[in-house]
Amino acid sequence: PVSRHISCNMATFCTPIVGFAVGARAPTRTRVASRSLSLRGSLAGTALAGTASRQQANRRGSLCVVAGKKDKRKAGGGGAKTAGGGAKTGGNQGHKSPGKVKEGSAYQTETRKIILSLSKVRKVTPTGKELIKNINLGMYLGAKIGILGANGAGKSTLMKILAGVDKEFDGEIYLDDGIKVGYLPQEPPLDDGETVMENIEVGVAAVKKDVDEYNQIAMDMTDPDCDMDKLMARMDALQTKLDATNAWEIDRTVERAMDALRCPPGDALVKNLSGGERRRVAICRLLLAQPDILLLDEPTNHLDLDAIQWLEEYLKTLEVPMVIVSHDREFLDQLCTKTVEVERGRATTYKGNYTDYQRQKVSGSAQQMVQYEKYMKEVTRQREMIRRLSGGGQSGRANAAAKELERLLDDPVEKPWVEKERRFRFPDAPRSTQIVARVENLTHGYDEKTLFKNTSLQIDRGERVAMIGPNGCGKSTMMRLMQQKEKPRAGTAMMGDSDKCKVNYFYQNQAEGLDTEKGVLQTLVEAAPDEGLNDLKALLGRMKFSTSFHNKPVKFLSGGEKARLALAKFMVTPANVLLLDEPTNHLDIPSKEMLEEALQSFEGTVIAISHDRYFLRQIATRVLNFDNGVVSDYMGDYSYFLEKNEKAGARDARLQKAAKEVEKTQVKAKSKMSKAEKAKLKKEKAKAFGGGSGQKKANKNAGRWN
């Protein structure tokens, strides 16, 4: 077979995105040869197309969804016919194509061409709960959209509908021609019976198929009776496609991708991987597949800090539209140009990242309350007028007031919904000893790997210590050694006097240890039999478990709801020393904020392992950095660590600068606005000044991602 070897830049690879007409399949040469993409950390990839990769993907859990036409699906129905694991769709109905996109321009200006949308989508659970209520969403080129909402609000369900996985809903879904959707679910479906490499190669199966076809054509050309012109034409087309994607070095591309994401060895069985390792493999496979739209559901779960920051920087280089469900506030700040909040089944769009969303929501709620109060005052005035004028000589005015009241009631202004504050304090406990934990000349590791050598440190009462570092560096092991759950190779590690140090340990993935057959309330009652029943019910309320959840078996809870229940179970146990191993995994933002506030007011000692930078900034008063067998002690908060650690500080400064640049792009100077934009702005100001329109007008485009 003939093989081709092309030199490859270690830091970049080609990705087919810019330069083809969206809305119709471009010729192979245009579609493949014109996409380019810079990639950090020497990760490389290849362009993918064809049904072979989709068929293999479906065998392992639907890696990609391919779609095209408007697809009407009704409640109780399965929706459109499927082929290759995706919704079968077709033309661009009702939307004008912008034509061929010049490099960068479409993404910078976010062209108004809709490539993925939902219309009047409603989802009802088997129990009759209306999870999603009449949502209208439109996604444009260049959008990087973050989806927020409490656990159980319907975010993951919305992502499944967008990906074509969930077809049991009312409403319509539209996906433009030739658009390949890449979907990363919360629990990526990998083949446990295969190795890491076999799972990752699903993402490059189509490229390898093209290389094999090229080599087979070269063999066929040795046959004197072959159709040389036909074979040459096909070989030329394949060579153009493979050259453009550097497919001749596909094995090296996969190797560099795995190295950049620090995936486990290729021969490791997937069934033996941890949650974080499985997610790395799934992300690597998805990125190598190079879809046209990315749908990422909790992509940072189980990833360490280095991997999260690498993923941030890499996703910034991508020009493909993406939708991200995440509770990692800094991750959303770094990436998102729009934020969609799913609350009580409805979707509300905010311009900008998470920080912008917070500011706009507070401001918008205040304005909405003013409009609501003005509306209610007018309704009361009209009713009083009808009461005073009815039945007399002023009946004409009474009839006019009745018509005005009818108009107001037909177009109401909703009262803004404000979530109740969720506060919690850990139970009081006696003071611990002054020295809470001590490590002296500690050496430990597994097999041939040494995690730390001759390490010594001391943790005193009242400190809030954060342990940070990459996965596998020994943080959780150190926590177990301190509790003497493991025996070190050399040295000592221990907690203070057991009679005075009351330790409460929140181990990693504690939610998985819940008894799934027990009810929610029963779980807390058995964990804290001395607590009053009403107090436990009140705690469940603060953790967003309504009365209807009290007797629900744990097995019917979502992943986020189980995480909240595990945290509630942890919180009811009196202790003066808290050991927390990644407590924020799967927690929604309100639950994280409640935990942060409780830890800040806790008078005991906290030792926490976390990769959540926002959480670390809120709670840490001291940082232990685990790096290549060395434990470095920073006697200050997380900001102090960034200031003193040159590598981490430089990276954080770069990310903060990038986040500010994202914020700047959301503010547009009036001098640069079009006439239409100025008119729209003027209308919005007048509308706000006059008390706003009612619900009918507000609903018209309330869900648009624009």
C-alpha cells in the first residue's frame, strides 16, 4: 500500500469549520480543505465524515447526532425517523442562508442564521410533572451559550432534546443541513469491555477508513485491467481530503490528543477507570470527531484544575457553536457570550458570561418588580372606578373602565419570582485540640509510584486548608492517611486527640454510597436520630427538596439531587473537623453558595480537596499544592497562592484577562450601532420607562438565544 507522510506542526491541526456554505453540503474539497484551527498543548485531530463513524459511534452510545430538516414531534410520539443514531432532517425552511462564510466574520458577528432551534417545546415526565414549558430557543453561528439552573430544573433534558436523544416531547426541533452535533452527556457511554484506545478510535474511524480506501486504490492500480481514470479521480479526491486534515499521521494525532488530556494508557480497560478518567476519554473522543456543534453537559465534572483550565483554553480556540451546562462559575465566565437560565420550566436569556448574568438578573428583577407594582396599582384603580361608577349616570365611563381592566388582565405583568435565601450552619461541637492534624517525614505511594517523600506539615484549629493538584497526585490519599485508614510506607500521619477532634468525612462520590431503596427523609432520620423531625424537614427544604420528595426513594433522584442529599446527610452530623473530598461535584450553584457560606461561618477546622476555583477563593485560608511528589505550603488564601506560584498565577492572570475581553464584547458603542439597533434600543428604553409590556408580548421572543 502507498502511504503518505506530511510534516505536522506539534501545536496545531486542521479542523473543517470555516469556508463552506452552511445550509447545504459543500463539495468535499471545500468542506474539508478550508477549515483551520489552532490548538493548545499539542492536541491534534482530524476531520471526520461519513456513515461508518456514526455507525460505530452508535454501537458505543451515540457519539454524534446528524440532522437537517425541521422535525415535528408530538407528545407520546417517537418523532422523526432515525438513521445512524440521529434525527433525519432536511432543508433550511424559512431561513435565509448568509452564503459562504468568510473566515472568522460569521462567528465574530454572530450571523442571524438559525442553525439549531426549538419551537414551543414542552416536556412532561412520566409522573405528570411539566419539566419544560413552551420553550422557544434559537442558536446562531458563533454562539457560546451557558445554561444555568438548579438541579432537576430540566437542563440535561433540554440538552438531550437538542442532541436528538430524547424524542418524547411536544413541539418542533430544527437543525440545519449538514450540521453534525457532538454531545457529551453527564455520564458518557463508553464500552466497558474495550480498551481506552478502542473507545477513542471511534472518533477517527472515518478518517482511517479513507486512508484504507486510498491504500486499496493504490493496490488496485497494479491490476492491468483496472479502470485507471476512475481510480485516479477517486484517489485525487481522497488525497485532497486527507492532505487537508493531515490524516496520514492520524496515529500521532490520536497520541498527541491523549497526551494533552492526560488520558489513561491506551491498553487500559475502560471498566477499571475512575469517573475523571472516563470523562477524559469521552472528551478526547468527542474533540477528535470534530462536530459542527458541541453540546457539553457538565464537562468539568471529575476533572482536575489543570485539565479544566486546559479545556477552557482549548474551547476558546474553537469557532464552532457550543452549548454548555455547568455549575463551574469560573468556567462559564471564561467561555460564555450568552447565558440561558432554566427556571421553573422557562428559559430566560442574558447577554454575557456568568458575572454579567448575575448583574443583569438583579437589575432585571428590580425593574420587573417596579413594573408589576405599577400594573397592580392600575388594576386596582380600574376596579375601584368600575365599583364607583356602575349603575349611575357614569355607566359609560364604567364600561370603558371594564374594557381597560379586561385588556390589563388579558396581558398581565408577572410578579418576579425570587428564590428564598438558603442559609445553613453546621451543628455546634466542642472545641478541638490546638493541633488538628500532623504529618511527619511521610513517604507513601503505590507500586512503583511515590506520591510524596519525607513530607511534614501541621494543621491547627480554625484553619480552612485547601488541597489542590492534579488527579492522582495523592490528595485523597493524604486525607485517608491522616485518618489512619491507610498505613504509610514510612513516617507518621494522624489527627488530633480522638476524644476532642470530632471528624466528619465527606469522601469523594459520597452520593454513590446512599441506600437507593430508602426514602429521602428516612436517609436523614437514620443519619441523625437525635435531631428533631421538623429540623430535618427544614434542612431538606433548604436543600430544595419539597414535601413531595420526602418519601421518594433515592433511586429516583437525579445525580444532582443525590449530591444535595449526600451533602444534607453530611451537614447534620456534629463535628469540629470537616474533611471534604471534592464536595462540589454535581452540586448546583445555589447549593455551592450555601455550602460556602456555612464553611465561612464554621468555627472549627476545614480541610477540603477541590478543583472549583470559585469555591477555593471563597473558603481557603491556606493552600497545600501537590505537584510531582512535592507538597508546597502557602500560608494564605487562594489569591495568595496565585501570587506566589508563578506558573499558576500567570495562567490565572491570562484567563482573567480573557474573561474581561469577553465582557467587553458584550458592550456595543452607540456610534457603531445600525439604525435598526438604535431604534430597538430607543424602543426598549421607552418601554421600560412606561412600565413595560405585558406577558403576551414578553413571551413572543423570551426564549430566543439572541
